[in-house]
Amino acid sequence: MTVFAAEQQFHDAERPLPSHQARLACRAGLAETTAGVAPGFVQGNLAILPEKYAAAFHRFCQLNPKPCPIVGMSDVGNPMIPSLGIDLDIRTDLPRYRVWRDGELVEEPTDIVAHWRDDLVAFVIGCSFSFEEALLADDIPIRHIEEKVRVPMYRTNIPCEPAGPFSGPMVVSMRPLKPKDAIRAIQVTSRFPSVHGAPVHIGLPQSIGIADIAKPDYGDPVPIGPDELPVFWACGVTPQAVIAAAKVPFAITHAPGLMLVTDLKNKHLAVL
Amino acid sequence: MTVFAAEQQFHDAERPLPSHQARLACRAGLAETTAGVAPGFVQGNLAILPEKYAAAFHRFCQLNPKPCPIVGMSDVGNPMIPSLGIDLDIRTDLPRYRVWRDGELVEEPTDIVAHWRDDLVAFVIGCSFSFEEALLADDIPIRHIEEKVRVPMYRTNIPCEPAGPFSGPMVVSMRPLKPKDAIRAIQVTSRFPSVHGAPVHIGLPQSIGIADIAKPDYGDPVPIGPDELPVFWACGVTPQAVIAAAKVPFAITHAPGLMLVTDLKNKHLAVL
């Protein structure tokens, strides 16, 4: 990838990139979170599937680019993803993983060396951290960050396009914004199609199947002021929910909030 | 202007542009409206002021580009505006004008030849017709066009930046849209900053001082569905309201809905 090549060009082995340092900390078992780690660098959701299911999942992502924007993927059986980072080993470079069997969460290890197989394919999917950085840089306040809680997320009645065993509703994240900021946020996030892009809904939660905005299906509730509208973005929890629902025999994902830190830069994802 | 030069290059004196034909029809007293006339060509609001007030009004437009985007202006005392169109004579080329004295509407003539003075400056200000064309081209339905009425417009509590005698609240136009279409409409109209650009508000009319959405201050009311949000754009009626409120001794504007048809093309106004 061009972006990565540019990073590599300036890479100094004696002074690794902050993103590389973050991955090395994960590998050494020293990382507890990736929130706030290596500012400016793209963090991603992880989904690992056996080759048998990978093609259908890849097609699912292709059909549903807003919740499932792929920022990188591995070759079959190869745990290294050089297009996303120097020396990046997907088996060790996240703080914590979730191992799924038949749709059940069975283990939350800090590495997956023992679980790696020659038939696994890793998908790295864009994450809202990237566009939140752009919103904050544009002076748009983000409620759940102010309140130091997780972003509220909701299952909607918006169906994803199915592919093979993968199907289900889109999960969305919600940020309350004043209307003027909401309009600006639509402009800002439209520049970042590879990290969920523009919102999928604004203002009328019931019309996308959200019965009670105070009760998110994932994450934490946040207050919405009388002068604010709830703004909804497609969320990277969608592919995880879809993988769990598909009850595939084996899958690995990242643990919530503990992401893959890549050497890509958020600002380089902007299309304009 | 580059755009105009491009038009001129292809200009054939035997077959005038549709926009030029429209102006010639006005000049001959044959035009009753400009709605739907010369599709694809930019139509503009007109404001003519004595040189004594023109500098302050120009500054007002500069300070308030969303309601008052200038697409062209004349030299002092010169009724021709070649940058906006071939053979364009601002005194004759609109269907109908409004003549104002001390803030009072005193006459609605079909030309202003008798009113023209050596100290007058004409301002042509972008109009929502241009972005409505882009919305319709993007398959976004526009309620007041469907209902064959005038767009509803409202005085807001959003103050314009004052300049000299010119001050007052922003006037906005409203189009009800489904949330998904509203998000798309924000993207589409963001491409057209010279014709009001992105909306200034969405969803909460009371927070911009609109007490009753069913009672517009100008134009006609339109129904808003339970699955729709009202979306508000800065409106070219703002400068007219501001000129009337300033009670300048003499001013001329276009009559509502009877605009100047220019040789500029709407699509060429898109910044992206």
C-alpha cells in the first residue's frame, strides 16, 4: 500500500513508530487497552475465520461497506499483514482476543499463537476511533468521550445484505449532537468512507427500530439534550454480531475496545 | 470568468443559449416566470443599490456567505454583466422587478430602464433552484415541488453579521426529508457553497426561533411526515428582507420567483 510504503520510507529501526511500539507492548503482554494509544494511527476491528467461511465473510463485507469497511486482510494462513504495519503479527499484537466456537465465546486469551491454523484468514475492519479523531479535531464534542463511557450501540431494523451464513441487522453507534454540529459531522465523516463514513441515520431512532434510546444493546447510555439530535453511524460491532449469529465452528475477534493498532494514519484515510 | 468563457467559446449567434433566449423573452415582455426555464442554467436573486450603500451591502454579503452568496455583480452604473451572460442587461432581462424607496415597495415594473442611474450597483446572489436541481438529480424528492407550491421560508433567531445599515435575522427555506435523504442532501448541497451550500439546521425548528412550522413567514406551508425531519437552508430572501429593513432611500430587487437567468451552469458551481 502506498500509505504504508510512505511510512516505511521514514521508518527508523532505532525509533519505532508509536503504532509499532503499541503492538510490541501488546506482544510483551504489557498493554491493557488501545484507547488513546498511538494517536493519529488507524485502529481496527479484527475478525479471523477459517478459509472455508472467509470468502462468504469477505463477500458480506463487500456488500455492507458501511458497517464492515475492510482496511486490510491477511493471506490464508499467514499471520503477518505487512500492508498494515511493520512486523505486524496478528496472533500477538492485540491486547486481548475472543475465541468463538459454534457462536459461543469460549476463551479470551492475550494471544492466539496456540489457536493459529494454516487455514485462517484475518480481516481488519475500520473503526470509529478514526472518524472520532477527525470530529474532535474539528471541535465537535463527543458525549461518550466527555462522559468517559463506551459509545452507546444499538441493533437496528436495517438489514445487512446477506452472504452465505452471514446475515443480520446493522448495529449502529450513536452520538448526540447539536443540529449545526450534526451537519458538520456529516460533512467531516463523509470524508472517511473506509471507517464507516457518513451517518446512516439522524434524529428518529424509532424509525430504525430503536425502541428506547436510553437502553443501548451494547456500550453505555449517554444523555441527549433537548437541543440535540441523536446521530447514528454504522458500527464495526455489526460483523462480530453477524459472526456470532452465524454460529460458525471457529472464529476469533478482538475483545471489545482492544483493537489492532496499525501503521496507517487516520488523516490518510480521508478521501478529500 | 472561466465558466463564461467556456460557454462563449461554443456560442453560436444563430442559436442562442437557452438562458440567453430566456433573457431575450424577458426583454421582449414575453416572460411570466423563470421557474422551469432554461434547465441547467444558474438563476439568481437580484439586489441593486446606489453606490453609497453598495460597499456596505457587499461587505454584508461577504460576512454572510450562506444566505448571500454573490455569483456576480456589475460595475458602478453599468447595467451589463458580461461575466454572467452574453448581452446580459440587468435593466430588462428579468420578468419583473421590485422598486423600493425608504424600505417601502413602490412599484413592480417589468423593466427598470427608467429607474437606472449612473450610481447603481447590481448584485446577483445564488438561489436554491441550483441546489434543488442537484437534489432532484440525486433522486431526493422535494416536497414543495411535488405539491406545486412555493418553498416555505421562515425568519430565524440566527443573527446575520451586520454591516453598515444592513442587519437582521437569517431567513431559511425548509424541505422535509427522510433522515437518510437528509444526510444525502447535506452531502449533495455541501458541493454547492455558491448557492447556499449545506443546510444551516436540521430537525429542531424551535431552537432556531421557528415557533410554528406550519406557518411560514414567506412562501407556502408543506406537510412533514412522521418519518421526516425538517431541513433548513439559508435563503436568498435574507438580503431582500435586510434591504427592506435598512430602509435605504432607493433599491431594486427581483420580484419573488422571477429571477435572473444566467449563462452559468449549475453543475459548474459544484466544488467537487
